[in-house]
Amino acid sequence: MAANQINVTLGTAGHIDHGKTALIRLLTGCETDRLKEEKERGMSIELGFAPCQIAGVEIGIVDVPGHENFVKTMVAGATGIDGVILVIAADDGIMPQTLEHLQILTLLGIEHGVVALTKIDRANTERRERVRADIENLLLGTFLEGAPILPISNITGEGFDGFYYGLTDLIHSITPKRTDGLFRMPVERAFSVKGYGTVVSGIPVSGSAKVGDELELLPQRIMGRIRGIEAYGKTSDTVMAGQCAALQFRHWDHNVIERGNSLAVPGTFAPQEWLLVQFRMLSTAGLALDSGARVKFHTGTCDVLARVYPLEGLRMEAGGEYAAQIHVDAPVVVAPRDRFVMRALSPVTTVGGGIVVEAMPKRLKRNRPGVREEVAERAKAILDEKAFAEYAVRNAEGAAATQDEIAFRTKIPSKRLETILAELAAQGTISRVPGGQFMHRQRASQLEAAILAALDAFHREEPASVGITAESLHEMTAIEKDLLTGFLDRMKAAGAVALRNGLYALPSHRAAMSDAAQEAAVRVEALFKTRAFAPPEVGDMAAAAGVQPKAAETAMKTLIEHGALIKIAPDMYFHKSAVELARERITKHIEEKGSLPSVDFKYLINTTRKYAIPLLDYFDKIGVTLRIGNTRYLKKR
């Protein structure tokens, strides 16, 4: 009877020659050493993958090399596992890579595991018990404290039943990875199969994908469609996070794909060179790193040279926890909450690791006020999807963000993000704004305050002015135009701003003019009233009104703002009373006659064609009349 597949993968860890590969061979019948050199030397160099049936379910097992020269390969294999089999030989006991592998597993956030006490056929009872006591002491304070220590011989099979049942309990204690995230698979290796194309193998760290889905190879940014899938060595229609998988692509050259690349849903990830991280140094005595230290950065299946810069201080000491920035020599693909391991270059040793907060296009300025508090808030937000979505809206690069922008930053799948945003909107935490964007209420309050401050500043500078145009407000506040329009409409409806003759003002503002300015305005307005249908030209107005040019200019601006003068055409203004009278006459005439030949309009208002035609065009523009040929009709409402 076929076993049920679940998306759980176990991994081995431990010192070289402690029997990791032989244990997997005994358990699964699979030989994970595939390279000729591995078989000749009896030493694992590359990662090995094997399907395994435990208690009626099929899982994957990753065999990692134990030699210190291949720790980077061990990290690549351990990244995707859900639980570990820490292998310690009874004859050797605890060795250097036992310790380092345990440290790495802890830094990678592994929480489940068992200990396989191998080679018991080479140790007497006293030796076994002494090594068991050493192991229990080693595991104190680690994620493996209290884990079963399962004795087994890969040669004789002694202890196999107990080991098998211990693995059964381990698998039942593991909650499989969620599969509703954005699909991403760090590449372990790529190779060509004649007749099939290129095969890319690895363990997906999030989401799921199916045959026919399009994926993006990063950082190369090459698109390809999945033509076939194998999960745990068997053909499948779907691959899920946590499964040992091989994906088939046509038209890809396997030579351009290497370990450390990633497969992901197109457009959801971008390779970056700057990473913001929460970093913990190991407690090894004497361990320290200076700011800017050169290190090897391991995450997923990639390892890359990098420099590390703490946000506080210039030195990182053993056992310390730090917010830091990492600059990698080559762009990497990571997501918030990804785990990483950091190793020193000389001597080559693991120094610490932690969690990625965010990948960034540029470096943060550590001396910028509030940057440390902002980073702490960001690090806390990424631990919860709803909190991270709210953070992304509140700290959008612009005043607001689209759903796509929020999704790209948070890596939350579209449907789940849509639900989260709806919940935040219902709570009043965020709101929809023009342009299909979302804005946080704190940011909205800041923008409203900026608009009110701009209006207040304008009124103090121009007390005689009725208000300010939306365009001028845009220039003063630098708020995007559509967003500003939406805010002004909302604030007007709430009574926070007033709109007077197309100008925005504080409701309490009343235009105040000096006596001289008021007298000039009276003279200019009287001139326009007197010359109702033959208004003065702008250049002649000052002399005709008997005021100074500067005073005439100010007076005209004030009259326009108050709506006393109406712009009919460039450099042509009529008094509002003249416009109202002309409208009454044209409306009455067309109602009685049915239409008005354009040429006759000048006789209705006793003026010349110079003024009559622009006025007719104005009435067309504001919807009073409709022009057909050279005749005007009343526009039907």
C-alpha cells in the first residue's frame, strides 16, 4: 500500500565518519553518496536526498557532509529541514563538527530532533552510557534538550526498532510548513536529462507550485514553465514547501544555474545587496567582530562573501544580540523571517546567525534620528502578517501604497493580504485613498495637519487673499495630486477646509485688506461694472481706474478670488453682474425664438464681436448653450 506524502523533511547532522550516510541507507535502502569521489573516499561531499516511509507516511531525508571543509554544504542542506537526526558515534563521542552542526541548527531555528547514537557495535555498555551522559550534558539548554537518544548499529541492525519508533514520534511532533505562501525554492543543484531538459532540485521554503506554473529564476531573472515535478523521487502534479523536489524545465541551460539561485513566483522577489538583520553572536570565548568585518553569509542554499555593520557600536562581542546591516558581494534573494548563518573567514568558524528582517536596495543611515527604534519596530512587525501589513502601509515610501506594493514588501499572498487589509480598514487603522492605494490613519493625520499648516501659512502671508488653488497647495505640501484632491474633498465634507470660488481656505479665514487696497478694489470693480460688455483690457486698467499699476494688479487678483470678476478668455474678464445679465438675455431669447444666430448676440448686449464671441464660447463651455454651426441653442439638462 502506497504511503501518504506529507511535506516534512528531516536532515542528518554530525561529525564526519559517524555513520550518517550508512544510517540513511539502512533506513531507506537509498545510497545518497552519488559522486564517484564520495564512494571512493567513503565521505559525503555533496548533499544527498532520499525518500523515506515512516509510520505510513512518506517524507524526505537530507544527508549532509560532516567534514569541516563542507560546512557550507551542510548549511545549504539544513536550511529546508523540519527536524534533525543528530548522529554521534558511540566510539568517538562528541567531536568538533558535532558541536558546530548543533550551533548551526540552533541558529537556523530548527526545533525538533532526535539523537542517533551510532556504531554501538564498536562500544561496550560502559562506553555507551558514558557517551550518552556526555550527550545529555551537551544538549542542556539547546532545542534538543530532553530529545530521545536512540542507540543503533548500521552494521548489525541492533536498536533499529527503537530508532524507527523514535523517528515516528519525531514526525508526529512536527507541524508541516504552510503551503499557502508565495512559492520559493532555493536551488540545490541543476542538471540536464536527455529528452527532458533541465532539472532543478531543492526543498521549497514556502508555498506550492504545480505543473504548468511559470516561475522566475533569480538572480538571472529568467522565466520558465514547470514541465514536470518529482517529490520524494516520485512523479507528482504538485510540489509543496518542505518536500525534497526536482522540477523540470525546457529551454533552460543548466550551466547558468547554480546552488544559491532561487525559483520564485514571478515579480514577488528581487535580489538585493543590503540586508537588515537581527543577529546573535555565539558565546564562544574570545569571539568578536569589528564593524565592517568580512564574513561568509549563508542563507537558503547560497553562501556569499559579505560585510557586517552593527547599528549600534563598532564591535560585536561573544553572546551579544545586535541589529545589523549586511552588505553582500553578490545580490541574494531572501524574505523577512529567513534564517541565516555567519562564518568568519580566518579562522574559518561559525560566529553567529539570526533572522532577516528585510532586504533593502540601499543602506540605512545609522545616525539618522529614530533609526534604531524604527528597526526594532520593523523586526517585531515581521513576526505577524497583520502587524507587518500595517507597518508596510504606515511606512510606505510615498504617503500611501498599493496592494501590490504591500504584497511585494511583506511577501503575503494576494488573497490572504486582501483579507488582512479589509480587516485593518474595518478597524479604521487604514483607509482606501485615490489611485487604488491604502493609507495608515497616522499618515493621514500627518497629511491633514500638513494641509492645514500650509493653509495657515498662506493666510498669514497673503491676508487679503480669499484662498489658495489646489495646484499651489500641491507645490507647498508635495502631496501627490490625486491624493491631495481626495484629502481636500474629505476635509471639505468634514468642515475642516472651505472652498470659495475654486480656492481653498481655512473656514475661519476672512480676507483682510488695507484701506488703500480696498479703495483700489472699489475703483477697479466700478470700472468693470461701468464697462459691462466692453470691459477694460488688463494693460489699460490701472490708468482707466486711476490707481497705481501694482495696486490695480492686487485689486484685480482680489476681485477674481472673491468671484467679482470672471475670466472669459485669456486677458479678458467680465464683471459677474455683466455675465449674469448676458446669460439672462440669451436664455430668454432662445426660449422665445428657439435659437440664436451667433452674429445676433452682439446686438442683444450692445457690444462688438470682439467681446460677444468669447462670451458665447464661455456659455458653451459652462453648459448654458450648445453650438451647432453658427447657431446657439439652450443645452438640454
